[in-house]
Amino acid sequence: MSIVKEKVLKKFLHSTESCAELAIKILKNEGKPMRIREITRKILEIRQLKSKTPASTVSAMLQRSSAFKRVGLGTYYLNEEFKNS
């Protein structure tokens, strides 16, 4: 991981933001579609989830939220309206 990305992630450390808000920031920072397990790993680096199955929790959130678009099997990216906001 690059030094710039590490600094960005440390900025979010101890975050009280929702899973969806963190996923939006992570996808904006990466600038490319990501697999569910990658998004989950980055969210868990920032904060803990109370779920026993964090990947399932993140997957459900990505499927339900209008902020994300499925671009492949288990791969998500931001909808157009969230890319520039």
C-alpha cells in the first residue's frame, strides 16, 4: 500500500461513520471497482464491525444501497452520482 493511501486510511481510523460512508470513501480513494472482500478488509482496517460475518454484512449493504453499482461477480463501484460528490 502506498504511503498516501496509508495516510488517508489513518485519517479514518476510529471512525464513527457508517459502513456505507466508509465504502464510498474507500472506492473514491481507490478509483476503481473492488471486490467485496477487499472493501471489507479496508473497512475492518478502519473500524470493527459487530457482525460475526463482516463480508456478508458489507455485501448486503452494497446490494441494498443506491450508492453502489455491481459491475461484476462480487465486484462493486460507485454509481455516477456518488463518484463526484
